[in-house]
Amino acid sequence: MTREVKSLWGCIIVLFACVIVLAGILILRLDVPVKSPEAASSDSSSVVASVGTHKITRAQWNRELEQQYGGLVLEQMLTNRAADQEAKSLGIEVTSEEVTREIKRQMKGYESEEAYFQAMKEQLGMSPEQLSQDMRNQLLLEKIATYGIDIGDADIDEYMREHKGEYEPVNSYQVAHITVSNKTDAEAILDRIKQGEDFPSLAGELSLDSFSSQQGGRMGWIDEDDPFLDHAELNQVSQMDVGDISPPVKIKDGYAIINLVGKREVRPEQHDEMRERVRKEIALEKTPPLVQWRKALREKYGAAIADTAFTTE
């Protein structure tokens, strides 16, 4: 489990995004042109799901979405529009390069770009386009919230000294292993591998690690300082080349045979970009929470929800 993945699980932004994404269909419906009465009638009566003989029509589905998430979606739409107006008045913009750079930073810890987007689709229901738009809105709000806050180079230097571990390169390894209770079993498995038997198949059949055995022994990308992997395994992996299979390694619960599938050095961001990220993090600590900024922007630009059924406050 990499440092980036651990931090993502604790990110409040993702929790907020979950709610918004569940209701994303409403945003699309509110922004599209109104259909003709005939088309609307046809759409509203169409069946979108069923349970046994019970049918759920599009109208019923839309009504449920509106009741549960309509207020939140409208509020978010108003916030985005107010933020756009504020950004224009301040001369602030978010470039596509900034969005791409931030998304790529969040990809760290995933095996590939495709794996990241697949995970976001499964976990949040968001397409790459929706992720980019959501990131653009988030970055714009952060720029508005930190506008005019002056963070000097000395502040950045001090922050980086205090958080040194977050800004150092860390080697990462894509590891697969087979764990057994004793050295005899480990040596027998190693002999079978040398004779041409498939490592993933043996892991699925014989490994005591029930989680990784279901993936052919693979544990994904592991940081060199990962606290959840046995130190002896980490030490062995650091001495291996990609494709190597280790001799039996003594671990806490027995022995492990390790296959190094991939290796990479997670380099720090370019120096200037890294300092800018630190500058933003310090500035965000000096400004009110973003939820207060969302409310303040809506109030500043006279945002109002006409239908009281969608009022969240």
C-alpha cells in the first residue's frame, strides 16, 4: 500500500464527491435542452429497472433522485457558477495542464492509468471527463480561497523540513509472493517453479496469504518503507531485479517466496511544482474551510433555489 493510496482513503473530498456523483444524472438533465412533450412522455413512462413483476419507470427513478439528491446537486451547480464569476473577477483560471498534473499525482499507487480510471469508475461512478471537471472545480475553489495569501519561501522551506518524508523519492515494487508455514514446503514450491510451473497458479493453490493468493500472489505496488509488509521481504525485494524469484525468506509467520514483477522509483515532482503545491497547502491552512467558501460565494452572487423542496438548509 503506497503513501498516496493511504492518503486518498482519508480524503474528505472523495466522500463529498461520492454524494455528488450519485446524483450526477440530475446535473445532466438540468443542463440539457427541454424535450418535446411527446418525447418527455415517452421517456418518463419507459422502464429502467424491475424487481420480479414490479417495474420502475424513468419518472419514478428521476423523482427519487430529485427527492434524495436534488438539493445537493442544485447547490453544487450554484457554487460552480458563483465560483466561475468570482474567478473571472479576480482574473483566476485553472489550466488543463494543472488538472492533468493533479490527476496524475493522484494516480500514484495504481498499477497504470487505466487501473486508476477503472477504480474511479467502480468506486465513484465517474468517467475520465467527469473526474477532470470535478478536479477543475476543486482547483478553482482552492485558488479563490487562497487568493491574496502571501506565503514566503522561508515558510515553504520550513514546511518541507517538517514534512521531509513526504517530499523524498521512494522506491516502489510490484510484488507477488507465496507464503507457507515452513522452509521445507517453501523449498518444494521453489523446485516446482524452477521446473517450469506457473508462479501465479502455485500461489493460488498453496499460499497461506488468502488475500494475495486470489490475485496469483500479487500484492500490488509496495513502497520500500511500507509498514504492512514483513521487513525481511522488503529487504529481499530491494536486492532483486525485475523477474527474479527469491529463495525462501524467513518471515514472521513462516517463509515466503517472492517474485519481483515490477520496480520503479517514485520521483518527487519537479522542484518548482513541488514548492507550489506546498505553498497551496500552507495557504489552505490559513483560510476558512472550503465548505464556508462555497456558502459565501453563493451568498455573494445571490444564488437562490426557487423550489423549496430542494432547499438543503
